[in-house]
Amino acid sequence: MSFAEQMWLGATAAQRNAQYVMNYSAAFYGTAAIQMWKMGVEAPMAFWQAMARADSTPALPAPTPAANGARRPAAPTLEVVEAAPESASAGPSTHLLDAPRGGTADDLTVLSGVGAKLATALNEFGIYHFDQIASLDEAGIDWLNDQQPGFKALAKRFDLVGQAKAQLG
């Protein structure tokens, strides 16, 4: 077999393998998307907290009768959950913010171990300032670790709380 034939066979095998991978990926992700759509997707806690702050009485559309007279399944009902009182700690701190104080957040990336992605994630949770990180206790670090897997290891490895306290002076 000549070198050109070997190259051609290798290229066709690679093309076939790429097609298999694409087909498998499309089937896998398509099935996963359908399952998530049917079963519902669990949103992060920050999303539900923001929704509770935005509106505590969601409006549901009125059910419409089926066209052929068949009985339709009941629409799912939403449970209205009252917001926890300010004294109860629902997360790492009762000092989570909806927006940075003064409209400007601290640059959390100056902390060793905090990159742009983690800083963005912390902002999404409501942590914008060094004093918020400095006030974290073990329960707060555990809560953030549940929301952002790996946070506990980063907090311990890089002493994020200590670094935040040092930034405050």
C-alpha cells in the first residue's frame, strides 16, 4: 500500500470518527436538553433569591379548555415562599447585596486565587466588596462552596478571608 493510499485511508477514518463524535454529541446533548425541559432545571439559589425579592406573588395564566373536550392535566402551581427575615442567615452573610455600594465594586481579582470567572460568580451571588469576603465564617464558606464548587478549597488554600481583611487595612 502506498503512502498516498495510507493517508487517504487515515483521512477517511478520521472523518468518519469525527462524524461519529458529532452524531453522538448531538444525540446526547439533545436528549439532555429534552430531559431538562421535561423535568425542569434547578436554578442556582441566587436566581430564586432574586425572584423572591422581585415579586412574591407570581401570576399564573388561566387554564384553557382542551379543543376536543378531553380533560387536560392540572397546571403546576407555584408555592409562594415568604422571604426570610433579615436576622436569619440564608447564605454566607446577611450582607449580600443586589448591587455594589456606590455603584462601584471592588476589584476582587487582586486577591490571589480569584480570577475573572470567580469574581463574576461572586458578584452574581451578591458579593462585591472585600469586607463581605472578610466577614465570611465557616458556614458562609460552606454555602459559597455549595453554590460555587471548589470555593472552600480556594478559600483555604489562598486564605481569601485573610487577604480580604488585609485589603481593608
